[in-house]
Amino acid sequence: MEKKQGFYAYSSDPTEIGQTIEQAVNSTDVAVETWRALNIPGHFISEKVLEAIDNCSFLAADISVLNFNVTYEIGYAIGKGKPIFLTKNKSIKEIVPTIREVGIFDTLGYQEYQNSSDLVNFLNYSIPNEPLRLTSKINRKSPVYLLECMHKTDWASRIVSRIKKARYLFRSFDPNEQPRLSANDAIDQVAESHGIVVPLLSTKAVGYEVHNIRGAFIAGLADGMSKALCILQHDDDPVPLDYRDFISTAYHPDDVNEHIANFAGEVAEAFQQDVGITEPSQDTFLQSVDLGSTSAENEMRTLENYYLKTDQFLKSLRGEANIVVGRKGSGKSAIFLQVRDRERNKKGNIVLDLKPDGYKLIKFKELILSFLEEGTFQHTIMAFWEYVLLLEICYKILEKDREQHKHDHTLYDPYRALAELYHADGYETEGDFSERMSSLMEKISTEYRSIHGEKTNVRLDVSNLTEMLYCHDVKSLSNQIIEYMSRKEVCWLLFDNIDKGWPTSGLEHEDLLIIRALIDATKKIERQFEKGSVTVNTILFLRNDVYELLVKETSDRGKEASVLLDWTDPDLLRELVRLRIISNNINGDNSFESLWPKICISHYAGEESSQYLIERSLMRPRFLLNLISQCKSFAVNLNHDRVLKEDIEKGLTAYSTDLLTDIGYEIHDVENNVDDVLYAFIGSNSVVTKDEIFAILGEFNVSNQFFEKIFELLLWYGFIGLRINGETKYIYDFNYSMQLMAGIIKKKGNIEYAINPAFWPALMIEQP
């Protein structure tokens, strides 16, 4: 039997890591080489390291201190099909970025050591024989995978815009949707792609450490699998010198255009080389079954195959709902995509699928609107939205009928008149909606400052506002659009993600005014178009917490028709999972009771396994799919035929850490005085009284003036539930009614509260 030859990658700083590893590899029975033993003079270190990984039987890597090089090499080894073994020195203090923040390595698993003897033992007896499984299936409908940035800056928005301009659908990891990156998900996404885009942030950017470590891992995977790869660095840092040759540097958003254009050509070549020959699969049922993505944006072309048509969706499709309200991960974007795709396929419809950048709205607010009086603020933002919507309707008409009007004499003259009016004064139409909105904001900002400079509390009259806002004669534009739309059927205005990307300092009064003004602007357009016998259906998708605050600040509450997208029935969630399983062309009995045992053991900890997982999902589809996906990934990596007890334990631990971060971000989004408050409960009892909760918050240095507010938030997000007659009930067991929960608390008096078991692994809470 051929002797194993390993390679050990580690950071040169701090030096004690290297000293311990070098001592261990000199004492082990296994042949292990480190980068210090390589013939490096005259070569880049990275060049020789990657060559060593190509030739080794396995890669060992130390993640005590995360850095770009080692993370890239781990990804590269996985992509090359090498077994990997990760180690962490428990005596070394973690620095930013931490394993918990990044999320890759705790889902891969690692061994902790404190001296060279521990390492020798691990190297002799714990090295895995099998590499992680890589799928051979390519997602030809969405062939590009993008690592998105937390903040949607002009530079980040330009990358998205140019990928769309290249006419490639893409999937992405968005830290606003999933705060931690799962290694298994990243591996699958890269393996299914023809091309990967990895933007790297400069050291001036907030959160660059975490983002760039994720970027290094994804880039390593892509290079290991020989995928078309575009690594875009913003400014000259912080990529190590060794890797500069792999990087395309962009100093200005315009620099992105050329780099993405070159990348698009490489993806096209990959398509040509992909001849589409599929060999008979030897995969087990668990390995072959695809449950789809946990993010609707990443399954735009496949969601229709297994979408669960809820009553809320059907009401939206019939135009009966103006606002769809739901928690993060409850399926708002799925309804958005399904309504959009179904309606825009109808020849006579004009569908605007708009996702305003929260970042751009913040910038707009800070640049201009903070200088205005509140009355002028509201009037300005509503006028802005009305103008933007008219321009976008016009843009969509011109785009959809670009070819049709040439062959339809009834459309030709109205189309030419509308196009001439739209392009008046050289109005810029390049890019996607985000870029067009940004261009308009910049124009307004320039106009304002040229007239008023830095003055605050300015009140603008109608003529001032018109001069500042409009490039077009709005009345003529509106009349022309209505006249053209009389030849069409329905105009749909769909808004998603408007509350996404807002600052984690909490929502402000002005943020809610922006949403209120958007709703008012859509109502005004609906009335104007209705006079011309044109139907306009508007749907705005909002988070529950944002909607609750909006209702409190609205005098004529209840005027908009809203539907609540919250899940209370476990059987509905089972049906959602069942539809995803049978979309894999399963033969035989398609009932959940028949299919689920093929994926997972029937019972865990004395409970039916699907119910056990559902109860830890906080009744949100995304969280349930994420939990099942984590368990399935561990099972597949360990070559299990189905998810076993140990896979559920490992999956729940990884999921719990993600969930803790996710819910922490959601709480912070609406309340700026509760930073990382969930971590106050590390090591606490699973059942606590209200007084004990307040004591825990006090020990965490939370001011007592916020105790009641935080207590309400813990109930609202399902972090704690009420203990009633020995049974725990959470917010979703009360149909998401805080009033009902408050009534029970008041009536029962001295009541106990249980921390949701979904958080126990992450908070190291002992199971009672």
C-alpha cells in the first residue's frame, strides 16, 4: 500500500503555531511536508504550495488564526479532491475574523490541540481517507455564483449590474440574508457553476476581514475545480503579494466593466466545453436528492417546479394584496418571484420587479433629505418615488416592445413618441434599476447643493422641487404612458428588499417615511392610470417588524390590503419539503410518510424526526431547509445512506450558530440598544423567570431602561416561550399575536419562560 504523503499549511504568525507544527511533523509516523520545507527561492510561495497540494495525498491546515493564504489553500485542496484535516491551537487567542463570524470551518469540523504531542496523535490516527464529495451537476440556467458584499456600494452594485448585462443569471451568497457561510453550501454552489465572481474589499471597508476570508475560500474552490474565476479587488490592498497575479484590481466602478466582460467570455467557453454527457450515477438516494436552495433568489429558474401555492400567494396573484408581510425566511421573495414570472410571461402585461437598494436610500436620505424640513421631506420623497416609477414603467415598456412595435402598426407611432419623450435631455438609461436610481439621486444631490449648499431645514415650494427633481415633463410623461398602456392589459409594480441593507443602528422615523411615501406614490399612480382604464397592481414585500412600526406611525392604518405570511402549521412545512423531494423525479409512493424515512431516521431523542426539526426551525421555511441541509451535508460527507443521529447532532450545532447570528441581526435591525444581547444567555438555564432574564441582561451591561423592550423582542422572535402546564408555547403557537401572549402573561402572573431549544447548542445550554 502506497504511503500517505501529506502537506501541512499554516500561518507564519504567531510563531508558536509553526514551532508546534514543525515539531509534530518531525515526530509523526506519517510523511508530512510543510511550506518551510519547500524549495522556494526564486519562486512565489503560493506557486510552490499549490504544487505541493497537487502532489499530496491529503492536506492538513491550521486555522488557529485565519488568513487569506491558508484559507485559499484549504478551498483549493477541496476543489482538487484531496481529503482535508483541520486543526486549531486552543491556547491561541482568536482574533478578527473569528471562526464563528466566518462560518466555514465549524461546518467542516476541526480538531483542537494544545501541544505537539496532541498533533502527533491526530496525524497518526485521525487523517480522513476520503475527500469531500463534489457534485458533477452544472446549473446551466444560473451558471454564475457571486459572493455578495454586506453593503451594496456603487462598486458592489456595478458588479451585479455587469453580470446581468452579460445576460447571465447568477446565484449568490448574500450576508444580509445568511450571516454565516456554510462550507458545504459554498462547495456545492461552486461545483454547480461555470463561473465564480469574488469581490475583495479594501481594508477601509467595514467587515472586510470576514468577507475576504470567505472570498479566499470560494476562490480556492474555484481554482481547484478549474472554474472560470474573476477575483475583483477594490484598491491595492489587502491581497498578499503571492496572489496578486490572480487578481483584477478596480479603482473605480467603471473598471469593473472590462473585467466582467473578460469573465463573461470565459464562462461562454466553459459552456462550449461542457458537452453535457452524463454518466450513470452511483450516488445513494440521499446523495442524489436535491432539496433546492434556502434562498429563493438562488432558485429563480427551479422554484416553480416545487413551489407550494399558499393562500397568501394566490391572493397576491389575484391583485388582492398590496402588502405582503412576513419574517425573514418566511417566503416573501418566493412569492415575489412567482408572481413576477407568471405575470410577465403574459404578452399584454408590463411587470416591474424592483429591488431598491437600501444602501442607496440611506445615501439619498443623508445627502439631501436630512437638510429639509419634515413636511418638505415627505413631499420630496413621494415626488421622487412617483417620478422613478413613471420612468421605470416607461423603461420596461420600451424594453418589452422593442421588437414588437416594428411589426404592429398600432404600437409604432405611440412607441416612437414615448421613446423620444423618455430620452429627452439625454436621460441616462445605462445599467440596471439600482444604477438608474443612483444616477437620478446624484443629479438631485448636485442640483440641491448648487442652490442651497449646506443649508438645513430648507422648505421647497413646488417650482423648486420640480426644478430639482425632474429631467422630464412629468405630466406629459404620465399621459403618454397611460395612453400607451391602454393597448396593454395589466401593469404590476412589485417591490422587494426595500427594507434590506438598512443600517443595524435601528430603524429611524425617516426610514418609515420613505416606505410610507412609496406606498402613497403607488396609490397616486394607480388612481391616475385607473382614470385611463388601465389596471395597476402594486405589491410591497415587508418584514413583520418593519410593518408593525409602519402601522404605528400611520394615522389611517388598515387602508392597505395586507396578507400575513407567517407559518403556524407543521404539516404545511412538511408539504413544502415533500414537494422539493418529489421534484427529483421520485418513483413510487410520493407521500411524506414514505419519502422522509429515505432521507432521515424516523425518530430522534424519542421524537418523530421531522417534527423535531420543524420545532427548531422557528416555523420559517428557510430555517427548516437550512437545518435539513446542514444535517444532510454531514451525512453525505460521512457516506451515510440517510441522516443518522450523529448527523442531526452535528447539523443542529452548525445551524444553531447560524440561527443565533441571524436572529441577533434581526433584533439589531429594529432596536439599536441590544447589540449581541442573545449572547448574554450563554450557559444559562433553559427555563428562566422574568426576574432572572432581567438579571442576565443586567450582568451583560444592558441598561435597565431597555429591559422591557428587550423582553418583548425575545418573545416576538421566538427566542423564549411561555411555560404553561409543563408545555412551552412560542409566538407562532399564538398566531404571532403579542397581544394574546401579553394577556396570558398578565392573567397567569408569575410565569416561567423557556429558551427555544434551537439556540441551546450555540449558547451551550445543557438539555434538562
